[in-house]
Amino acid sequence: MAEDFKEDVLEKNIIKTSALTKIYKVGEVEVPALREVDLNINEGEFVAIMGASGSGKSTLMNLLGCLDKPTSGDYFLDEYNTSKLTPNEYAAIRNQKIGFVFQGFNLLPRTTALENVELPLMYDRTHRIKNPIEKAIQSLERVGLGDRMHHVPNQLSGGQMQRVAIARALVNEPSIILADEPTGNLDSRTSVEVFSVFQELNEEGITIILVTHERDFAMFAKRIVELKDGRIIKDAMIKNRLNAKEELKKIKEEIETQEHGVN
Amino acid sequence: MHVKNILKVAFKSILKSRMRSLLTALGIIIGVAAVVVMVAIGDGAQQQVENQIASLGSNLIVITPGISMSGGVSRGMGSFNRFTFDDVQKIKDEAIYINGVSPLVRSGGQIIGGVGNWFTQVQGVSADYLNIRSWKLASGEFFTERDVMARQKVCLLGSEVAKNLFPNDDPIGQQVRIRNVPFKIIGVLKEKGQTSVGTSNDDIILAPSRTVHERLSGGRFISSIQVSALTPAQIPRAKEELRRIMREAHKLGQGEEDDFTIQDQADLAEAATETSKILTILLGSVAGVSLIVGGIGIMNIMLVSVTERTREIGIRLSIGARASDILIQFLTEAVVLSLTGGILGVLLSFGVAYLLNNYTSQAANIKPQIIFLAFGFAGAIGIFFGFYPARKASQLNPIDALRYE
């Protein structure tokens, strides 16, 4: 009994969708992008959503991120039924419950890393966080960019830019972090570095939803949800999960042996 | 977002493309400067008119033929010219609140004498005229009432005429021929400067009224009667008295309207001020149009800016900005742009007014109200023309905005 209770607390549903459907209208033709998807995600999970292009994974991502509204079905985020919210409440949900990490980084140009990270706090009308600048600095330090705070995006490498974006996603202490192809623009070593940041954050208890089409990167998650034609065709825990730190070590060793080989 | 942050972002994006912002603001700068300068010129002109009328001699009362504007069927100003020398004589005999009366008989033409010839106006007046207008003599003397009655062919030259016909020698005692009638010059008037309507009071010849009437104007009627009241305070009583005398002289019965108009300097000033007020409004409106054109420039550039920054808008929306946050952001930018233009425009107008006042004869008088008005107008234009682009920005769909390349 006691154990069951404990399980209950640990496995708190943070995302619950029921019959979530999205239909796009292209002229007269109706194109269903998502068909009655039921998906539950618990707090502390690291879920990779996979699928070919056109499978509906981006649509699902947009709906989970409250960037778009479903045609039908319900989506509960924390205790909110998002289909009943006004546009302003929608904005507040995006601001407080969700942290986005995009493929193209989407940082404001000519704006320092610190100011970029601070941005979500400026739109927070609840002012939960008392000292925005300090919080933004903490957030940057957490992704290992404490020494790059005053650099503008074009002075940063791709990996660094994505880490700034992660810091920005973290700064408002969201319920979930949504990462849409976060390493799509990065080389494989930098990608692994970024995933090591994600894994670290997940170990600290942050729920992460990753959208990717690369199985190699999906293996860093704990659970894979695979979509096809707008439906979930596979939902399984990952057995032989990869550890990004170890992978990074391997890559370094490989480089070293190559260099030794040259010498 | 805090006001501080909104302003910070607004200034940042304005300063990001300095040249473009400057050119956009230039529309407002020119518009505001044009409004302020045009209205200042109008006000300056009005003040000049007022000053000149005040300098005419405040006791002056002018009776012109034609009915006054009050009610009834108008026969048109000056349409029924009935002033005679008897009217003037009757005023001279009966009025007690006046210290001078003179008919004004207008004529003009080519004047020959001295070093050449000159075209000017000739005014036939009485011996009182100099005092009525409070003009001064530079040399010589004025004619007497006896000269008038005797139709003496004597005249006085305005300073401008004297300068042109007798640049080197003293004109007094010499002869000029006015439309082939020889007149003896007995005096020269002191320089007085321009009148409110731009003609010169110095480009003039004065001669006895009856002489001008019979020899030059061909027996036409007197165009006006000029009277001076004893003191400025006596003007209302003098006007009353003149009206009674004129009605008697013209044998107007009860119920018949006056066939003349009596005006003092206050009336004239009012009419002149009215004219320059209309001028001010007209100039200001034309300049206002340029301000509106400047506003359209702002709208144009804000629309470009919204398109360019679609991705930024998407980012802001995705991290929790409300549509209203985006609206206010872009509206603030438009207003900052137009108000900055407003400030620079006011500064520019001060510069132009300084140049006008110091290097031209055109007076420009910048009133504080017009600065606030132009400034407020610039701000209003920022809001009005900034609203559409800002609204367009705020209604972007976050997904499309994020994907925008």
C-alpha cells in the first residue's frame, strides 16, 4: 500500500491528451495531421517523439506547446484543460509551463545571451521570480555558459547558441521543455554535448519532450513514441539507453587515437 | 513588460537602422517644422498688421460710402456713392467731438517733373489731413483751407516720389505735371514705411481736395471722409455724432438704413486681423497635409519592419508574449519615431524662425501653444499610422511567424 501511494506521487500525469485531432484545411480539402491521439506523459520523463516527415510529429509538438489549438479532443497540461483557455491564458501557459528549444535556435539577434534568457521573465505577469537578472544568470550557468553572458548570438558557436536557448527555456521553471529537432543544425559531437545537457536536466527532474527523426539521438531519451499518418504506432521504453557523457568520452578517445595514429 | 523594457526595445530597433529611421522621421520633422513655421509666419504677419494699424493714429475714423453690413438687403459696398463736399462741410460745422475732417479724393497717373516721370497715386485732401493722419513734414509746408477753396495747384510729395523725381536737388518751389496739369511743390512728407496692405504711404502725392476733384478726377465723388476724434476715448461719441450728421445730410428717414459705413481703427484692425487669421489657418492646413504624408511614411516603414521581424515576433509569442504585448511594442516604436521627429521638427522651426526674423522682412512669431499642438499632432499621427502595422504584427500566428524565413 505504501509503495503504491509512493508510485502515485512519482507518476504524476503532466500531459494527458485524449482523442487529440488536428485537421488542416487546404482550400476545400481537409488534411488530417493528427488523428485521435491519446498520450500520457508523467513528470520526470524524457520522451522522444519520432516519425517521418508528414507523420504529424510537428503538429503534435505545436499542440503540446500551446502554439496551436486542436480541431477536437482534449489536452490537459498540469491541471489545465487547454482547450478552454482564452488567447491570453494560452500566452501565460506558454510563458510559465513550457520551455521551447527550436532547431534554428530562435534567439533574438543583436541581443546578448543574458537578455535573451531574461526575455520570458519580462512577459511573466505573475512576477513569480523576484530577481530576473540573477535567475537568468543562474540559468546560463546551469548550461555552462556563465562566461558568455554578454555575447550576442553571432559571437557564439551553434552549440553555445542552443545552450542559450535551453537556458531561456529553463528560466521560467516550466513544467515541460519541448525540444523540436534541437540538434538539426549541429554537428554530431556538438549534438551529443547538447544531449548531455538535456540528460543532466532530466536527471534533476525536468520533463523533456524531444521531437526528432534521428533514431541515434532518440536513444538518449527514456521512452520513444513513434507516429505515422497522424497516429501513434509505437510507444515503448528504451532498453539500452545511451548516456551522452559516455558517448562524448568515446568521441574524444576516438579523436585522440586518430591523432596518435597520425603521429 | 515594463514600460522601461518596451522603450528599450523600441529605441534599440530604431537605432538598429539609423538611416532608415532618420529618413522616416524626416517626414515628421519637415511636417512639424512646416506647421510651426507657417503658423508663426501667419502670427507674425498678424502682429505686423496690428502694429501698423496702431501706428496709423488711433483717433482716426473713416467714413466710406455704402451701407453697413447689419441686416436687410445689401446694395453692395460702395455701390451708391453719395459723398459730397457739403457732407464734409456739414461735419466740419456741426461735429464737436472731432478736431479735423478731410475728404479723400483719389486720383493718380503719370507724374512728370524733376529728372523724369513716375507713376503714383494722388490724394485730394483738406488742410486738416496732415493732423488727422498724424503725418509729419520733412520740409516745406502744408496747404491751407484757403488754398483748397481757391483750387490752388499746389502739392506735397511723399518721400518715395521725392526720391525718384528729385534725387539730387530740393523739390520745393519746383513744378510737376500731374496728368498734364502743372502743380507747384510746396512740401515733402516724412518717410512713414509700408502700410498693412503692402502699398507705400510714401509713394503718394497730396493736393487740395477741390483741385484734385475738379482738375484730375473729373468730378467724381469723394471716395471717403477721414475724421479724427478729439481723443481715443471720444471715438464712440464721435462715431455716434457723425452718424447723426451723415443721416441728416443724406436726408435718411426713420427705418431707412445708413448709406455709409463708419469705421475706427479698432474696426479696421479687426478686419485686417480676421484676414491674417484666415491666412494662418490656410498656411497651417497646407503644412498639416505634409505632416500627414510624414505619418504615411511611418506606416510604410513600420509595415516593412513588421515583415522583417516576423521571426522575432514568433519568438516573443512562443515564450509567452500576449498579442497586446506585441501591439504595444510596435505602437511604441511608431510613437517614439514620430515624437522624436516632432522634437527635431520644433528645433528646426526655431532655426527657420530665427533666420526669417533676422535676415528677411518676414516676421515669424512662434507661440508656445503651437509647439504643443504640433507636438501633440505628431504623437497622434504616430498612434494613428502606427496602429495598423502594430495590429498586423500582433495578429500573426506564432507557428507561421516562427517558420518565416
